[in-house]
Amino acid sequence: MEPLLQKILVVGGNGFVGSAVCKAALARGMQVTSISSSGRPYTTPKGHSPAWTSKVNWQAADALKPESYAHLLPDKSAVVHTLGTLFEDTRYKNALKEGNLPALFSAFISGSANSRSDTNPLKEPKKDGSYELLNRDSALRVLRTFLDTQPEVPLNNPRAFVFVSAEDIFRPFISARYIETKREAELAITDMVATRPDVREVLIRPSLIYHPHFRPLTSPVAALLDFSATVHSRLPRGLPTPAGLLRSIASNTSSKSQGIHASLVQPSPLDAIANAMTIPPIHVDHVAEAICTAVENERSDVRGVYDVRGMRELIGWHEKGQVHDSSRPLQHV
């Protein structure tokens, strides 16, 4: 019997992560549809459209308006949500794409000054481009629509909903609302899927995502963080480390968190800095490969949270001196 052609929907497929997912999925023989506000195909920073973009079905749709994309879901075996923003001033994305350092600094100053306190996943934010809107509510609206859609072709395994979340590594340089809304989305997604055996959630938590050509400004930072993570991983156990010192200070100085964030986000930004010092950055193509492995219909074992280590195991990547044991179950958190 011929294997079933996998058809996936990528929300935000013309963005940095979304385009990498589209390209990787096509390479695996999947049929790919992308939705975005513009509906335009992906272009490189120089304005070129790679050959692979002609094989993607590019559609204009609003993730918060199911009527604009619900008709695309019945034949899809998986949905990948890649929308998100580090700053509420989304101009930073073009600055990163163009390598425009002054524009990036301007967006950083504007975006880092804004911190929202709205934590109700059912309340639609008033401000376009807000953390609540892009990092949380859009994913929940797409998932609800996906759950309400009856698949046209019966599948042997659950359909996959992949949410691109993040590691907590950017505080205090970026508003805490960034990671809080990511965690709120994760929690809500897990709850929504808990009673649905026909759908599995995959929560991808990358660290700093880089690409030396498409986002050149990320390369120096990625190199620095990779060096720090390597040094920390090679230091003998029990030896004091900079990250360990920060965690110790955080545990002794932080007050107890209250409410939903107490169990979702560590209270001190020092913990986030320590995370950044110990979790290596990850290439966008590796994130995309991990996502494409996760959406394969026969991989019903892939569900839950996958951090950088988990993504590396998904794609068969191993650290120097370590050999992956294929008989050992994939490790994720």
C-alpha cells in the first residue's frame, strides 16, 4: 500500500522559522500550505524567492479568524504554529533580516519598555502585535479550529499540533511577558488536547535560533553563547560556575511568585541569564528538522515538551564523544 501523503499547514510559513519548516517538509515529500497575514511567499533578505517556494501553497489568512483558514484544515495531518514576537515593536524582525543594527537597537529600546499584565487566554488583546496576541491567543485559536475540524482521511495515529515556544533565556533584556505568554500557551494547549486522543501536542522550546546568512546579527551572540555552554558542560561537577552562582543568588534573593506564573516561569531574571549561559543556541534548520520529524504521522511517540537536547535527539544529532543509542526512548521534559 502506498504511504499516505502527508499534508501540513504552517502558520507563519513565510517567516524565519516557518520558512525553514516549509523547506524541510518539502524535502521530506510532504505537501505544504502556509498561511500568513500577507499570503506572500518567503523571500530572502535580498528579496529573492528560492526555487522551493513555488511548491508551497501560500495563502493569506488571519490566525485569529478561523473563517479565513478553516477550509484548509480537513485534509491536514498536522499544523505547525510558528508565529511569535520577542518585542511588541515587531520592526525588529525586519531589522534582523536586513542586518540593520541601528533599527534593531531602536526596536529593542521601544519593545523592552513595554510589559503587559493580561493573563487571560480567552481575552483578545486590544493591541495588534502584542505578546498575548501573537505568542498565545493565535496558537489557541488555531488549535481550537483544528480540534473542531473533522479529518477527511482517517489516520492510524493522532494528528500533530506543533507549537514553537521558547526557552527562558532573554530576560531581563526582553519583557517577562514574552516567556510568560509562551508558557501560558503551552499550558492551555496541553489542557485542550488532554481529552483528545486523536491529536497530540508537541511543544518546541528552542534557545537562541540563529542563521549566519539570513540573520547575520545573531551569529556573534550565538558564538558567544555556544562557547559559554561548552565551557559550562566541560567543567567538573561540583566546581562553582558563573551560571551556578547566578542561580544561587536568585534562589536567595527572589520572593515567592504568585498566581499562574509561579509554576511556569522562574521568578528571577538571573535564572534566565543562567539558562542563556548553559543552553547552546540552535540553528534554524535544526529546529525545522526536529519539527518535521515530530509531525510525521508514524511518530505518535513524539509529544510534550522538547528542548534543545530533545530536538537534537529527534534529528539524530549527537555531541562529540557521545553516541546516540537508538534503543533508548527519546528524552524530553
